[in-house]
Amino acid sequence: MTHASASRRGPLLVWTAAAVLFARTAQAQQPGKVSSADSARRADSIRAATHKLGEVVVTGTRLSTVDENIPSQVEQLELDKSIPGPEGITNALTRLPGVSLYDDQGARLQPELEIRGFSVSSIVGTPQGIGVFLNGIRVNEPDAQEVDFDLLPMAAIDKSSLDRGSNVLFGRNSLGGTLLMTTKRGSDTPEASAEVGGGSFGEQIATVTAGGKLGGIDGFIAATGENEIGWKNFSSGNTRNLFATIGHQWGPSHDSGDVALDVQYGLDRIYEVGSLPIAYNAINPRYDYSGGDFFNPDALDADLRGNALGFGGIFRGTIFGRRNNVNQFNGNVPPPNSDGFTDNLTGGGTLEWTRPIFIGTVPIGLTVGTEYSRESSHIRLLNVGGGAPDSVTTLATIHQDNAAVYAQAVVTVIPRMNVTGGLRYDYVHIPFRDGLDADNDGTSTYNQLSPEIGLTYQFTDEFRGYAAYKEGFRAPAPLELACASPVAPCSLPSALGADPTLKPVSTHDWEAGIDYDFSARTTLDIDGFWTDVYNDIVFASPNRTQVFYVNAPHTRRAGIEASGQVGLPAGFYVAGSYSYVAATFQSSLLISTADTNPQPTKPGDIFPTSPLHRGRVAAGLSRLIGPVLFDGEFDIKGYQGQYLRGDESNQRPELPGYTVAGLRGHIDYRNYGVELDIENLFNRQYYTFGIEAQNSLIPIYSQVPLNDNDSPVVPFVVPAMPRRITLTFSVHTP
């Protein structure tokens, strides 16, 4: 592993040199003098554009931004308060109410997040209910709709927000919410930065960025590399990411005339330890039960995006291509092991038009759009080891077509009151072709019409209330369709075949809330939701190495989310959040598990890995004293216990709840900065994930698996990472 890490340092140095050279060139380029006549003409054009387009604010678009004038809870992520590196986005999400994190694979860089009871994860096989977009482009992968957070260009992310609940602008997968991210662009003022750091368990990280403008062309580049040994046996990880953008703005604003080309490359190798019997955790929490699991993606993305004025409004469009080739190895107990090779290729585009219009004297912000994508997956799975020759168990090809049209109107009925209405139509066509047995070929087609209606009322400039009804839709992922037979479950990572067709998931979502900004530093947000889910797709696992998927006729996500902050003198503040999230079954369903006496679910049974109560309290300081900026925070997160995966009927005791503390401190002096981050400050021992499974290796360290009849069903858990300390140093242009 050390050799692999060293071999990748060369490209990182090349990225660093390129970024610094770009920044120096940009800084050396002096802007030409602008005549007073040119300045006057530019000012006139800006005023004209503002007068023409500023009478009505279009507050919801797919390719720009979603703000708090629409009837939903939209929260900005505080990326500057997250640990630098690939985990920045997931770390920022856990600061929000109603968001919990669990670790299925025992890999820090592959967390699973739950938002309003819906999952978003980089783990192939987890049913996904959150849509994730980068620059308006969906980054859920085509084979299983998973999201590889470790491949996101965190050093290039400018803004990110979470729009909770479904939304007609974003469509499939956006059941519990939509995560939106936009990347940085070069600005008139050249900038460059470099950051290096290290920490516990052999962590090393380096990041460089640079941006600026040359002759009207703006550019930005960011490169990040991270290595770690990991705190468990065989849990090392290496990530590399390079992002670059080049663009040109010809109008007075990006919306009035702009084009940009983005390119991103990511290469990771992450070893996954997985879970271990709870009794073994007491003996050696670093133990790797199955041994050798790893995740090795190689991704290349490119997109062209732009905006232009037309027909009295603004056109926005994207054309993109994404390639992600993944090698996933699973060590199974008992063998054989599984070695999977998945080639994902996605291409498509989105075009939307927004225009402020009037019907009589009533102003309306109108957005209409369409999107299309072709998502292709070629999957080859092999059984390896176990004393038998290697054999191909799966050779499958899927070419999925996705098309949609959508429209949303924001109507200002009276001053301070907006009514939002929207409609979306989705079409999904999924042909499955088996390269080993043509009798397994099959095709599934889905279409859905999803409406939304909502009301927003601005009581004062500081106080907003809203209520909405929305419907959402998710087609089964190709992996779920191919693993839908209880009599022929798929072996991990997934031996596929054309199984009985799953029904699409649909949601009926009621939501209401208030936002109160008492001052710039004192706020209160309260939101309640009730989401009925029909034909939910749930995960069934008769053992640790096989899975299949079934439709649950009726489930529900309901709860309340509250957060607030109080600004105190001298830059101090206190903050807190609380959420009650009830993810429950509302129908009877017998789900296959390792339990020798499984029971069907009943209405009110709580989903595994989903704590009912979640909370956070924090105290911090953000203050500028002369040239020195002090910024720091101490926080404690708490989560109630959760049921084990495999105990959907809630027959067993919960995993214990836990609290965990963190500390972050940052000092910035002129062009230099230093940051200290400590996770699990008090070195607490707890579990974020558990599953019922057969223990075939008895006693611990045994290398000879028992047969199934002699393997008892016990809780397997993933112990949380011990105290982790990270120290980073940075330098940046003024």
C-alpha cells in the first residue's frame, strides 16, 4: 500500500506546479484601461438588464439556484467549517438537523447518510432516496444510483445547499431532498492557495487551487490528494482529484451571457473492513473479519454549460459526459470471493428557460425545462478463490434512457405572498441484457406525472412561513431490478439476472415551516413533514454475502426539524438543533434476513439504521482582531439507538444511542492559516451501524469457516473511529 501511495505523488506535484503557474500568469496580467464612455455604456446595459429582468424574481430553477422564496426548507452548507478533504460535504451535512451518518463498510471515505429517513450513499446496493447535483448535473451513478462522495471535487466547491423534500425541478431520486453544489469560477482578482496537512492514522492531505481572468477568459483549477493508513487492519485509502474550468462571460452578469467548460478526474483506492461480530469487537475492534475488500473507481467527467438571454427570459443549458470505471472486490465468508468490474458511462443534457411575466397585474416567475440522459452500465462479476477456478457469474449490459419535462410557476398573488405550482413528467426505459444467458433478458419501462403546490408568506422581512404538498418518483435502479428474486438472491457485490419487475417508488409529501431571522447572527428554523411512500424499495439480506430487493407497499417518513443560533457579544455564538424522524413501515411485509425465526413488519415498526431522536449543540467564536481571524467551534451530537439491519420487525434490542464531541479551531493571519480539527474528542466507543448475520469464523482469528448449520446468528457491528486529530496549514493570495 505504501508503494501505491508513493507512485501517485508525481501527478500531484504536476497539478501543484500547473496551478501555481496559472495563478502567477493571471496575477501578472494587468487589466487594460477602460474609458469613461465604455464604463457609462456598461452601466447603462446593467441598468437596462436589471429593469428588464428584475421586476419578478424567478426563485426556482434547475440550473442556477433554489432559494428560500419557494415553499421548502433550503439550507446552505457551511463548508468552511468542515474538515478539509474529500469528506467535507458529508461532514457539513451532519451539522444540519435530521441528518445522521452510519458506516456500513468500515471506511471513513465511504459514509452512508440518512436525510429524513432516506439514504444517500456510495455503497452499491443501498436504496437511494436523495438526488445529488454538481453544476446542475446529476451525479448519482447509473448502476445503483449511488453517490461517490470521495470523487467530488471538494476543493472546487463554491456553494452547496440542501433542498429538503421532493421537487419537480430535480425529479427521480429526490424523495427526501436534493443536494446541490456549484463550483468556483475565476474572478477579476487572481487568487491561489495551497494547503498541506496530516493527522491521526497516517493521514496526509495536500490541496492547491488557482484562478483568475486573462483577456476576458476566466479559469479555475483545483487539485487534491489524500493518503491514510487507517485505524483498522487493512483500512488504508488513497484519493486523487483534479478539477478545472474555463469560461467566458459576455453579458453584464453570468445569467445574461456566459459559457463554461468543466473537466474533472478522480482516482481512488479505498480498503473496506466492514462489520465484525459484536463479541469480537470487545477483543479487537481493529479486526478485519473477511479481509481484502476494496473500492477502486476511476472517473472522468466533462460538461459544457451556459446561459443566454432570449425571448424575454434566460436560457440555461448543459451538455455532459461522465465515465466511472469501478473495480469492487468483496472477500466473502465462506468463499468464493467476488471481484466486480463495472463500467458506467452517462451522457445527456438539460435545457431550461425562465422568464418573469405578468397576467394582468399579477407577476409570475416561470421556469420550463427538459432533460435527457443515456446511462450505460457494463457489469462483469467473477467468483474467485475458494479452491475452484475463477468463473464469470455475471456479464450484463444496461442502456437506460431517462427523459423528463418540467414546469414551475411562482405567482405573487398579493405582496409578500407567493403561490408555487409545478408539474413534472418522467420517462425511464431500462433494457437488461445478459451476456451469459439470453433467456434472462428483460426490459422495464416507467413513467410518472408528479405535481406540487405550495404557499410562501413573508410576514416581515425577517419572518417567513410556508406550506406545500409535493409528489416524488423513483424508478428502480438496474441493480435493484436485477436482484429482485427471493429464490435467487444476488451474491455481493451482485450477481445479476432479469428478475421479477419491481414497481416504481412514489411519495406524497406534506411540509410546513417557518424561518425567523431575528438578526444577522440570530435565527430560528422549524419545519415539519409527513411523507407517505408507496412501493418503497427495501433491502433484504438472508446472509452477509447475498441480497435482493422487494417493494414495501406502504412506508412513511414523518417528523420535525428545528435549528437555531443566538449571536453573542464579541463574536461568540451558541447554536443547536433537534429532529424527530420516524421512518416506519405502514404495511405488513416479511423480509428475508439471517434470523432463523423472521417476523413480518407491522405498522409503526421503525426502519433499521434510523434513530428517532437526533440533536446537536454547539458554541463557537468568529472574530477579527486586527489582521487575525479567530474561528472555532465545540459541538456535541447525540443520536438515539437504532435497530439492526435485518431486524425490520423490531424484535431485537437496539444498538445503544451515543453522543460524540468535536472541536475545530482556525486562525488566519494575513496570507497564512492553520486549522486544528478533532473528531470524537473524548474518544468514545460506540457503533453507528449493525446487522444480523451468521458468524462462520469461530473462534476469533479462525481461518476455517463453519457450515451454515453451525454458524450462529449474532449482531455484527462497525465500531466508530477513535479520536482523530487533523492539523492543516494553508497559504493564499490576499
